[in-house]
Amino acid sequence: MSFSRDIKEEILNFDTDDDTQCLAFLSGLMNCSAQIDIENEVSIAITTELVKLTQKVDEIVFKFYGIHINTTFFPPHQIKKEGYYKISIEGDVARRLLLDTGCVKIENANMVRFFDIDQYLIKEQSALKLFVRGAFVGCGTSSIKIDNNSRLSTGYHLEFASKNYNFLSGLSHILAQFDVMAKLVKRKSLFILYVKDAEEVSNTLALMGANNAVLSLQNEMAKRQIRNKVNRQTNCLSANIEKTVSASIRQNDAIEKIVQKIGLESLPTDLQNVALLRLANPEESLEELTKLSTFKTSKSALAYRLNKIIKIAQKLEE
């Protein structure tokens, strides 16, 4: 199961005792994901892969209007790899539901589509949070991959996608009230409201009451920090090893040239001692050479004398 689906399954766990919260949830859901027809016979259609959502909508609609919704299941096929459900509400109940959730208004005795968020529904903070839940269940997703068996990971990204610009603009202001700074952009025919920072994503999940998802995300963040630290240390170690090997090769080559052209005995005693130490330990680092030396020296002194040997070899080569 994907992280997005885990979030949606979790935030659908709420009681339907509070009428205002229920209407706020349906308003968030329908504003961003429902197909609404008010031109012919009034109807509402919502598609979802979550059977839990069909049950929640049915529970709320029955509570308010005393009827059960029509739900049709469409099995998987070549284009749609996963089966999905279609929720259908028609007639007078659809009309009342659209008015109650602020999706339509009455103007001159006619129903007209209302694309802004009905502020009356979200005056209470508890209703505000249920509104965001409904919006995420309807049009939200996250590309975060949390997989204990994989070292591959994506960035931190959570978004709401809708054709309704006014709705997403209003939603961004709601998120800002909870210190979540989301960005709104257009992508092809859709508008996208998204957050990419890990803390912003975590705050959004907490706002929606997805506490288990927050814990999973925090755990993933900690694992990635440890993994990145280990990678940096490994890269640093590899770079140091490569640097040590490269330096020792240059030093050994220089000593061999001196041996072949003028002999080590031509060097000052201190350089002879260093050259013999390097020849006896061709792959060791300067730190190890310092420990292995039978004469008193330091790491910096060894480096200085080996550099002098390299310069002597370079002059001989010239």
C-alpha cells in the first residue's frame, strides 16, 4: 500500500456525530473531486479507490437525508490497473447536499456553481481540519516512498490537484493559518497546491490527524539522515584512501628514479631514512609511517621530506 493511501485510510477514521464537521468534510471532498451536474437533473458523482470512503459518505448522507448512496464497483482493466468505486447521488438529495456543502448557490431562483470555499462551514477549527481531510481524500497525494526493504527514496512532496483554482487558493490560506506555506502552480490542465519541505509535510499530516503517518514520516526522515551521514563518511573515507594511494605512488616513483639515476646514498641522511621507510611500506599513510619509523619524526616532517624527494626526482627527470 502506498504512503498516500495509508494517509487517506487513516484520516477517514473520524466520528460523524458533529454535523458541522461532517458537512465540512463533504465540502472539502466534493469541491475538489466531485463531478457536479446542475444543468439537467441534479447529480453528484465521485470516483475513489477507497471502499472506506464510500462507507463514510454513505454514513453521512444517510444521517442527514435518510437515504443510502448508490455505489458501483468497476474492476481492474488494462488502463486502470486497480479497481475503483463510483458514488452517485441524484435528485433532491443531491440538490440539498450541494447547497448544504456550499458547492452551489441560489441566484435568481437558479442553482449556480460556487467555486470559492464556504467560510460559514469552516468557522470552527475542528471543522476546518475536517475540511482539509476531505480535500486530501478527494484530490491529495504524496510521492514519498517509505519502504524498509529499499534504499531508494524520493523527496518529501505532498500535493492537492484540482481544476478549481479558487478552491486551492482558499485551501492555501487555510494551510497558512497552521503555518504550512504551500505553493500554487499550474500543471497542464490542473492547478497544483504543494509542499516539499519535510517539516511542512509533517505539519500538514498532523493538521489532518494522520498521526501514524507523521510517525512513519519522522522515522523515515531519521533513517535518511543516518543514511546520508554514513554515505558522507564513506565518501570522505574513499577520498582519503584515494588521496593516500595517489600520494604514495608518486613518492615511490620519485624514490625509484633517484635510486636509478644517482642512488639513495647521494641524498642527505634525513632524506635517505624517509626514502627507505617509504620503500619498506609503499602503501601506508603518513600517519602509519610516523608510527612505523625508527627515528623521531612527525607527520608534517615526513610530508615535507617526501615532497623534497619528489622535487629532487623532478629535477633529475628534467
